[in-house]
Amino acid sequence: MKDKNILICVGIIIYIAMSGIDRFVYHIPNIIYIPVAILGIALILIGFFKDKFKQENFDL
């Protein structure tokens, strides 16, 4: 459960930080923004699905 929360939190922080910096501070070039944003989204999804698969294995 704790691993899931850490992955989701890190993903959200990366995504929000990149979006905030790009919008309000400095325009980040797409060559940097897109891979980092995809990494943040991937961490969120991995954290979400990691918990789902652990719950299914315990139900068996």
C-alpha cells in the first residue's frame, strides 16, 4: 500500500510541477516536457494498477 502511495505521489508531483513551470514560469521545450510528463503519468498508472493486482492475488 505504501509503495502505491509513493509512486502516485511522485507521479502527481512531477506532472503538476512540470505543468506549473511550463505555464507560469518558463516555457519548457516539448522535447523535454513530453517525456517527463509521460513519466509522471506512467508512475501514476503503475501505482494505481500495482495495488489492483495485489488485491486480486489476495482474493484468490
